[in-house]
Amino acid sequence: MLEVRGVSTRYGQITMLRNISVALHEGEIACLLGPNGAGKTTLIRTILGIVRPVEGAILFRGERIDGLKTNRIVERGIGVVPEGRRIFPKMTVEENLRMGAFAEWGTREVEGRLAEIYGRFPRLGERRRQVAGTLSGGEQAMLAIGRALMGRPRLLLLDEPSLGLSPLLVEQIFEMIQTINRQGTTVFLVEQNARKTLALAHHGYLIQKGEIVGAGSAAELRDSDVVRHAYLTS
């Protein structure tokens, strides 16, 4: 479904990603593990066209997207839950959700999707007229996921969805991600919580200092010395 081929990026003269190659197959959960500053968010931003690669190509469902504007990439079927969730704090819950369906603004289809999101996340339905900035952290996480799902993405990119949440809310968020995947959405999960992520993912990649330094099935990554020592020891 998604193929990143030999992509490198720079911020000014600083190389952020070096020869990155990843592949996601339809219907799976793939993950990207790595420490802060490793390039995880830069890769998400590059897939979305916010950062342009200086080398390589990105294909979605067999067609190149690395030259497209971000809104065109999203319209093709890629949704994102950005790091920090990035909700619109002065808008209501419902206004935030409607922003997720910007390509079909004002259609009956949007009303049906709202009903689906409220069915999936009843708490959001209860707070639909509440200003989003007053929601709890867990509610904001639900809102960010709901907003992404309003665009009916074939591929959902999640950048650190568990960041700043309590252990109980982390459990709930990972259960939501698994349910979304089982209902047919391919997921690319970017996380530092390796234990939870590898319990969920089918396969994944390890990134350090802008380079992929490990790849394999979730089981293979769990057994990797690098992953075990860096992420799974407690």
C-alpha cells in the first residue's frame, strides 16, 4: 500500500533522513520505533508532503505521491494523528471532526460519518458542543483519532498516540488502534512504547539518527539485541 524508496531529507544543510526504505502491505499494522530525535516525525511529515525528499520516491497504492501537495495526499486516502494530537483548541468537538472531512465539506456523507464516530466514541458525542481545548488528554486523543477517521483513510499514520497518557488510557488507545485495523484500515504506528507496539504490530522498523538500523516481523524485532536492550529492559 505504501512504499518509501531510498528517501533522504534535509532541513537546510542538515540531513535528517538517510536512504530510508519502508513498505506497508494492505491490512496490516506496521510500526516505526526509535528514540526522540531519530527522525520518526520527519518521516511522517515527508510521507505527507510537508517535508520534500531530496532523494528517493514515495508511492501510495502504486502511484508516486512525493511531488503532491499535502491536501492531495490526504484526499488519496492517507489520514494522520499527529504528534501531540494537534486538535483545534478553540473549536468545538464537532467542528474539529468536520475538519477531518474537509474534502467533502457540507455533504450528507459527512453527517453519516459523524454518526459513526459518535457511535465509536460515545464520549465525543456527549461533548460534541464542548470546546476541544477543555477536554482531558484521553478525550483529545479520541478526538484526534476520530478526526483522522472522518476522511475514511485507507492508511492511518499515528505519531506517538500514547504520548502523555496514563497507563489505563494507553491501553484504551492501543485497543482502539487494533479495532480500527481489524475493520480494514492499514496502520503505520510511530511509537516509543516498544513493548505495547510490538504486541500489536505485524512487522516494523527501527530508526536511529535518521537511518533504518533494523527491520523484520514483530517477533524478530522483540528478539533483536538492539531492541531488547534499548526498549524492552525494565
